[in-house]
Amino acid sequence: MSTVWDDVLEQIRTRMEAEDFRRWFGSTAYASDAVDQITVWVASESIRRHLIAHYRDVIDAALHAVGREHTHVRFLVAGFGDEDDEDDEDEEEK
């Protein structure tokens, strides 16, 4: 059974070079889906920041394509606490 993140990844895969997809999205892993927010694990803080800074539009387009245009993707670095990640994400979006 595929997850919504699998569906999003399939959309993203068609929008970018295979090597870039592997580098930035290859180590992501679905964590949960709360309807308005999908939580995805990433391997490092640098990957999390890069995805937010450089691929937000691609991710949003993929969400729209799978019928989840009002859903936010939250990236969490494995081993980090939720509070740390929320603070970092808020700072990057300013």
C-alpha cells in the first residue's frame, strides 16, 4: 500500500533530474498524515533546509497534483525533537 508521500514523490520524480531526485528525496521517509500536514523524516538538517529552500514549489505542485493542495509537508530530522524543528522551520519561512 502506498502512502500520500509515495504519491507526492512520484509526481516530484517527473519534474526533476534523476540524480537530483535521488540526492534530495531518496532518503526521505513517510512518518504520518494528519490531513492538513504530512510529516516526513529526512536524514540530516542540511537536507531538510535544502528541501525547504529549493523545492517548496515543486512539493506544492506535487501536492496539488495528488489532490492535497491545502496540505503542508513538515520535514523532521531523525533524532531531533519536534520543538527544535518547528523553531528552525519558522525562521526559514520569514
